Amino acid sequence: MSMIEKRGIGTVINIEENVERMQIDLKKMAVARKRKRKSP
């Protein structure tokens, strides 16, 4: 495999990891918002 191909695969993996992290962060934010609503 050429260097460009390796880089392309690497960036795809990084994007998938970033998407997973973003989704986890969004879930944490949603949970935090729900907790805030319950408390007076």
C-alpha cells in the first residue's frame, strides 16, 4: 500500500473515533440537561 492509501485509512478511522466521542459527549450533555430540569 502507498503512503497516501495508509493516510486515507487512518483519517477514516480517526473520523469514526471522533464521531463516537461526539455522540458520547452529546449523551452526557443530554443527561446533564435532564438532571438540571428535575432539580428546582
